[in-house]
Amino acid sequence: MLVDLLERTLELPSKSTVVTQPYLDFLTHQYQLSHNGVHGIEHWLRVLINGRLIAKQSGADIEVVEHFALLHDVQRLDEYRDIQHGNRAADFAASLIDDWIHLNPTQMYQLTEACRYHSMGRLSKDATIQTCWDADRLDLGRVGERPNLLSFVILAAPLLRARHSNKLPKHP
């Protein structure tokens, strides 16, 4: 399932209501680190692709996932040691309501929660929040970390079900 998901051709939305050139331009001007760094634009776009793929499986709200992909690291002040960047990203997202972000209160809650706690290693029962986190965690290889499959709630669930039904070998 995981390999199949990652090998599929990405089907882009016919026209995203979130990802626009003016929005990307605005966000890149807000970002204070190197756009080519490990948390820069390339990372945002990989999280965007991951999020779109996972959302097709999880049923996550694609608007929230797309905003998360572009916003979650935009307030970083340091590439590696910045434990408050998630809080700043959530507050920044809230400041963009009615200008760049047009979400209802439930969606806004999901976006700010996903931003606030994305680097804390948490799990969420909310499929949209978890999809955001899984999309980001799938890109951990860029910083030399190997993601733990069990931390991917949306992606790991079918694999865990298969293991418990004896379709996959159990590890000693």
C-alpha cells in the first residue's frame, strides 16, 4: 500500500483555490531563511505533493492540507533549533484570515493545530491534521532522519491491519 501510494502519478486538482503564484510569492517574502535550505520552498512543495497523495486516501480536507504545506515552516528563524516555529506558524496563519486564507472555523482550527504541533511527534484522531503531519514526516529523509512507519497513522493503518491478519510476516 505504501509503495503503491508513492508510485502513483500525482493527479493535480484542476485548479487549486489555495496554491496560487501570488500566495507563494507572499509566503516566500515572509520566509527569513534560505529558500534552498532544508525547510525552504522545495520542502514546502514536497509536503504539498505528499499531502495531496495522502488526502486521497484519508479523505482529509485538501484546502487545509495545502495551506499547511505552504505555512508550517514559513515562520522558522533557524533551520534546526527553533522549537517555537510551529506556534509562530499557527499565529501567522490566523493573521491571514480573510486576506489569504478563507477557511471556516473548523478548517482554521485544523490548520492552526496542524501547524502548532507538527514537529512534536504527536498523533491525531482528526484525519486532516494527521494527514498534514504525515505529509511533513514523509520528507524527513532530507535531514537524514529515517521516518518511523508507525508514526504514520494514515499510511500505516493498512499495513498494521495486514500484519495482524497474518498477511505480512511478523518481526521477532
